[in-house]
Amino acid sequence: MPAFPSPPAEPAVPAKAGITAKPSTSSVRAWQLFRVTGRTTGLEAGSKVTLQQMQRGKWVGLPASTSILRDGSYSLGVKLGLKGKNDLRMVSGATASPVFKVTVR
């Protein structure tokens, strides 16, 4: 009796790209250092994640970025000077985290 070849293995589906972001505090004084930490999925270690801020209805990249570590995590020190409630997110390419808020007093 001839042996039937086994069906080809399903190709591995890459994990859907995603970023989480959590600020160390929800309220800071102007130019006070705080930290944003999070994890990524489906993004390559060594890739950059950059902080964006909503300004006048547009997302603006800030000069704050860091590399993704081998375990998919990142940690970024941030100082903001724009007083009031700031809508922020972390981005890498076309992938963005959910929006989080930090109030600058």
C-alpha cells in the first residue's frame, strides 16, 4: 500500500504588530522627567519606537525614541513642556499604541 504524503504544514502566521504604552505618572510639572514603558508584538528587536503628541489636530513626532529590546519591551524617559492635557502615543512604522494622556502642570 503506497504511503500518502502528509499535507504541507501551514505557514507560520506572523504575530499582528502591536504596541502597548503606559506612563509612569498621569500628571507632571513642566519639563519633569517621567517614563513610558510598554511591550511590542510582531515588531523586530532593534526597531525604533517614537513618542508622538497630538498638536492642533495632528500627530507630531517628538525627539524621543528608543529601541525595542529582544523581549519586545521598551522604556523611554520623557520631558514635556506643553502645559495642559497631552494626548500621546508610541509609534513604530504604521503601528501605533492606544492613546494615553499626561497632564503637564
